[in-house]
Amino acid sequence: MKREFAPGRLDVAGFAAAAATLSADDPVAKYGRLVEELAMPASDAIVHWEAAGEQRAGADGGEAPWLHLLAATTVPLVCQRCLSPVDTPVHVDRWFRFVADEETAAAQDEESEEDLLVASRDFDLHALIEDELLMEIPVTPLHEVCPTPVKLSASDEEFEAAERERDNPFAVLGTLRSRKPGQEG
């Protein structure tokens, strides 16, 4: 009998021991925190993901559960040059080793090259997918060539004209200082 695994409540140890795989194409709307980062609604955007479990020899000689996660999507983010939406591909390809508890994870984290997570019988794989996609969003998404010309000047003709017409506050102070007491302006 083949064991069924649910990504919302994944038994990590069982998933790895069975060398099982899960995959799906989820709408981006399923990932609320990811949606909050978007420039506009992405009703047709899909997150393609695949997770594979396996057992590997651990440092203590026993078997340790591992998970390989692949995820990809293209989402509209705000171009930091022209401030209009730019479709940005986001990819995740990462291995995770699972440990028994937080103390073990904290103790092994410094010397470990791989990402460590705490194993559980109801691990939320969707939350991990969302976390990893969020971390892969570029800090400054940009179009290769912006669809509209970008004004690269920081000056504004109207602002500069208004500044020229206004009295210089230091000149006004200078006239006040040069007056003799009792004189009115």
C-alpha cells in the first residue's frame, strides 16, 4: 500500500523514509504573504513546485531526513527604475536537513552548510515554499528596458522658478541687521 502525504501536514520522517515526492501547480493567490509583495493582482500566476524526500547518513551515524525543494513562478513586482509592474521570475532550488528539535538545530546551525529545519509530523510544506519564494524576490526588480522613458533628472523647472522668485531668507535677515534701532522698513 502506497502512503499518501499531504503538503499542509507533512510527516517529514515518513516522507523521507518513503523517498516520496509531491508536486503541484498552485495559484499564487494561495500564498498570501507573496501576494502582498506584488505590484498588481496576478490571477493567472502559478507556483510550480516539487518536493522530494530522502534519507541520508547523519553526523551521528544514523539516518537523517532530507527534503529537496524546487519551486518557480513569475510574479509582477514594482520596477525600481520606472515604478511600473515588471514580470519577475523567482526560482528556488534548495536542500533541507531535518533535525529532532530547536536545540539541535541551533547547536548544528553554525557548522552546517545546509539549511536545518525541525522535523514534525505536521510540517507545513506550503509555508516553506512561500518563505523560500519570498527570500528569492530580488531587492531591486528592474525591467531590462523600461516601457516608458524614465526621467533621470532630479530637477523640476517649476520648483526652481518658484525658488528664484522667493526672497532669500538670509538676504532678508541681512537687511534687518543693517537697520538702525528705531528705523522701520
